[in-house]
Amino acid sequence: MSGVDPSEAFAEAAATSVLGSGETVVLMLHGLGGDRNQPLGLLSEPLGAGLTVVAPDQRAHGETSVIGEPEDFTVDRLADDAVALLRRRGFIARPLIVVGISMGAAVALRLVQRGGLRLRGALLVRPAFGEEPWPEHLRVFREVAALLRAQGADGVGRFAASEAYQQVAEVSPVAAESLLAQFTKPGAAGRVVRLEQVPANPSITWGGRWTPSCPVTVVGAEADPVHPMWVAELWHERITGSELVVTPSRDREPAAYDEQMRAATRRCLEAWADGV
């Protein structure tokens, strides 16, 4: 695709779900190795009448075949992808709410930092990226990536026997299962660049505190070794005026976790749909 803007190429090919027909767009961004069904699971029925939900599979994820180059897996490039998608779909001038999980939260935060969009609010769920590349809690992805490179899906057994996996499993079987699933995702070996490059990107790229132009809610979950609470607390501390919501563990209280996540999402969308 020489001469083609990488984000425009993504926007043309991105597998995207669009729900509703309201004026305010809700851009929902999934986590590393996930797909658009992950953030869509945060929604409650019925969807608010004033909303249009736009949920893409990000590059090299889900049903989106576009991969690109290693340098296309920065938080900035993924934010460029999101903007290009909104523009291509005719949503770029509409009021916007951004919802992101993990990697998606980092991309959503970058969109808020940049400005230039009609942002009404940002819901940042279980952030994982902080001030430094490759924080300790994300280094497990290096091991997953190396095994995928060397053995493809057959590397799952070796990973399951590794100390890195066992350390995660002791704290959160749900998080551990998610790591194992990285080996069986569609095209996992051919898309391993996402695991190698995305965690190298810090999300907090400013010193001190920062004041956003729209309301921001940060959600952290207890006992999540891949998305530790201290990252959510750091984001909350650095983003002036943000709200911090703490949910129960996904392992210990899964029903309560799901209920509280949907309640927080519903509350934010209702509050921000018509402006604040």
C-alpha cells in the first residue's frame, strides 16, 4: 500500500459494528488481543435513543485484516486510525463519547489529550499503560509473543507451564485464561506484532496533572494483575476532575463486576449524551 496513509487504509477495511441512529456517537475501543464484542458487552438494553455506537475491530484484531508495519502499533497511530474511521463513516463532526478498555482506554485517552473532536465524555476502563514502556505487569505479553513467533498456537502448552503464567493465574484465573486465549485468536501468529509493539507505548506522556476538556471516568477492578489498580489510580490522580470507579474482582464476584460495569457505562452515557 505504498503511498496510502496507514490510517486511511485501516478505515477503509475496518470491521465495524454500528448500532443506533442518535446524534451523539459512542466510539467503543477494545483491549489488546480482543475484538469489538468486548466493549459492546458493556452496553445495557435498550440503547439510548440519542446515541449511535461505533465499535471497530482495531488494526490486526478481530475481523480487521489490516496489519501494517510495526510502527503502526503506537497509541498515536491507533488514535489516528480511530479518527480516520470516524471521518470515513461521516461521524467526525458529531458529538462524541469515547469508551475504551485497556489498550482501548489508552487510545481513548490520547483522543481526549489531542482535542479537536466534539468530546462529551471519556470512559476509561481497566487501564494498563502508565508512564513507562513495558511496565512489569505487561511483560508477560513478551513471553506470549516470543512463543507465538517460535511455535505458533503450539506454544500455549509451554506458556501454561511458565512462571509468568502461573503468577497471573494465582491472582486471577480470568486474566490467565485471557492470556492463554492469545494463542488461539484468529491469525494470532501472523498478528503477533500487536503483542510486541503496543505494550511499548506509555499512555501518561505529560508531567504533573492535566485538565481535560470533557468529563472523564476511570474504572479499575480489584485483583487484576494485568490491569493493576495502581494504574487506574495514577490516571485518576493525573487527570484533574476525573471520577474513579472501583469494581469488584472479575474472579471473586463476576456477577457484581458485570453489573457494576454496565451500570457505570449506562450512567456515563446517559449523563453525557446531551452534553454536560
